[in-house]
Amino acid sequence: MDVVPPALGRLISDLSRLPGIGKKTATRLALYLLRRPEAEAQALAGDLAGLHGSIRLCSNCYNFSETDPCVICRDLKRDSTIICVVEGPGDLMAIEKTNSFKGHYHILHGVLSPMDGIGPDEIRVDALIKRIRTKEVSEVLIATSSTVPGEATASFLISRLENEPVRVTRLACGIPMGMDIKYADEVTLARAIETRGDTTG
């Protein structure tokens, strides 16, 4: 006999499909929501329902935003001549928390992964090259994670940028091999940004 009401079971199933959420955590979250006032659950449902309608991609850097261009690209106090290339919006958020980078971003929304059918066309490399050629860009900071796909993507970007009139840098010390950049702490990320080095010898 199934003691879980169908509506609760569906919510547990939905939550367990989220990254990093197993069945036990999904059950705990669902029970927590059930104990909270109905207004809180309705507010959460409304936020989820309106998410895709409110969020779009910035046409300049491809960050998630409610405006186009996004707040970072519109900020005249930031240095638009430096572009930090990251894998996804989560990496941008992690770097922004350090308050150490004052340039602009370019979000790839992925990394090269031939086994998964993800090539240069899927990660907006051509859009990065176009930005460099049409705008005043002096430095491209490659801030991909030190995973195998992240390193492969960085190497590909370096090869694509070697003939472009920009300084190409990488995150330096502080990011351990194999770490996903969005999980690095703020001090580690800040040190990596501040001690970045050229990709050429």
C-alpha cells in the first residue's frame, strides 16, 4: 500500500529530477513545503511559472537577464575592454561574488564535448570572435573550469584567439584541477583572478 498521497508523490518526483537532489532530499523538501503556509507554496509556484517568460539571454554576453542588454553590459563603470569567458551563468555569479573582476563577460553555456555532440557552434565561440573584432577588446580572460572538458575548451579558445589582437589570459593559482569553478570559494576565486597570467610563454 502506497502511503504517499499522489499529489505529494508527484512533487517528490519533480523535485528529484533537479541536479543534486536525490529521492530523500526531494521528500524532505516536499514535506517542508507542505508544512509551510499555502501562500508560500503559491508564491513559489508563481515564480517557477513565470521564470521562462521573464528571463531571456543578453544579446551581448548571453547572461540570463530580465533586460537586454543585461545589467552588467549596461554598467558604464565596468571595463568593456576586458571579457571574461565562463562556461555558464553560475560561474559568472561565483566570480561576481568576489568583487574582483570589473570587466564584461561572455557566457559559453557549455563546454566542448564531442561525445555529447557539443562543438564550437553550440558554445558561442563565433559570437566571442565577433565581439572581439567589432568592439574595443584588449584582453580575454578564459575562466573555464579545470575539468577535462573545461581545459579542452580553454585550449580551443586559445588556438582560435592566437591571431586576434587581444591579450589572452587564464585564471592562475587557486583553482584546483578537477574543481568546477562555481563551487570555488570567494577568496580562491579572487586570488585566481588577481594573479592571472598570459597563455603564451
